[in-house]
Amino acid sequence: MFANYLIGLREGLEAALVVSILIAYLVKSDRRDALPAVWFGVGAAVALSVALEATLELTSAEMTFEQQELFGGSLSIVAVLLVTWMIFWMRRTSHALKAELQGKLDHALAMGTGALVLTAFLSVGREGLETAVIVWGTARSTGENTEPMIGVALGLGTAVVLGYLFYAGAVRINLAKFFLWTGAGLVVVAAGVLAYGVHDLQEADFLPGLTNRAFDITDTIPPDSWYGTLLKGILNFQSDPTVLQVTVWALYLVPVMLLFFLLPKGTPKAGVPAPREPAAA
């Protein structure tokens, strides 16, 4: 539940920030007439994300065990790729998110209502589709459906509240540090999802080594104990992983974490003027 809460909070906050910036910019520009188009785009993006999650559930339910494992393992790897791309993208662009969105909105307003709907749809839809794939993958890795959904719902609810507070100007936090530390947490979560995805592919006979265990500490950390469940839910910890699982986990976690902290964050491009800031009402 905690891992999915973190995913819902992270992805939801990105989307909430996007929506709050778009709405605030329209209100300050005295373009309230364009607000319904933004909300229509947001609603369409949310509906598409829910439809994708339902499609994944229905599709996997009609498969054989081997097909389910192959499908689930493949989507887990896709989810890891999405998480990795997302955290590095946010690390690079969080400082200039507002200016980038306002520049896109200026162009959309000049082109008409359809472009405005598309801007809101794409801005929120990307986060929603990523969330659907990631949560489906983590839900499969834990073997539970209820707790991951509760976790992501709580995370999204928190993000909505924070987004409103940002819009109202009630809170001020250092977004760069927020995305830095939540990003580091998601790297650990993604490493566990990747390891479990590899295990799924081994059970589907797509990858070898299913019986070649790296270690077995099930007597020390029983999978059905509260601490075993906690470790599995947060870190996708497995008490008897295969050698390939441990190898892939380490080969992902160590270099990605080092790159995440060592690579400098992006800086605004020289020579590119900031978008026009309209006077406040």
C-alpha cells in the first residue's frame, strides 16, 4: 500500500501541479471562458487511464498461467522503464515546469479550444497512463489487488489536496527536494518491481534459472509474517529469490541511484525567453 501511495502521490502531484498552473494562468489572463476546455481534457485523460487499468485486468484474467506470467513480467519491465524515465525527466525539468506549461498554454490559446483540450489531455494523460501501468505491475508483484488500489487512491487524493493548496497559495514547499527524495524512493520500488518481473518471466519459461536460488531465508523472514508482508509491499522483497533476480536488482539499483544523485539537474536553456506573465487581477 505504501509503495502505491508513493506512486499515486508522485504521479498525482505532477498532474495536480499541471492542472493548477493551467487554471491559475487562465484566471490571471482573464480567460475563464477557456476553463471548461481544460476540465474536459482532464476528464478525458482520467477516463482513458481508468479504461487502461480495467483493460489490463480483463485481458490478464482470460489468459493461461504461463501467458499471465509472460504478460505480467513484460508489463512490469515496461512499468520500470516508465518510472525511470519519469524520475529523471522530473529531476531535469521540475525547476522550469511552470514556464514550460505556460508557454504551451499561450500557443494553445492562440490556436483555439481544441488545442487547449489537447494540451490538458496530454499533460494529465501521460501521468494517468503511467500510473495505470505501474500500479498494475506492482499489484501483480504483491499478489494483492485491494491494498495497492487503496494506496494509489490515497496518494492521488493527497495530491489533489496539495494541488488545490498550491493553486490557493496556501503552501510553499521546495519541489526540487520533494521530487529528489520521492524519486530516490521510487528507484528502490522500481528495482523490486523489475526483480519480480524477471521472476514472472522465469515462471513463464521465458527466462532460465527458476530453481537456481541466490539464498533462502524464509525461516528468518516468513512471507506471511507482518514484517515479511511489509518488506514485500514496500520493496517487493522476496525471501528466496533466484540468482537472476538478485543480479538484475543490483544491476538496476546501483547505477540508476548513482546517476540520479550525481547527474546535475537541468538548467533553463540560454536565449529562450520566459513566457509572458500576465498582471494579477
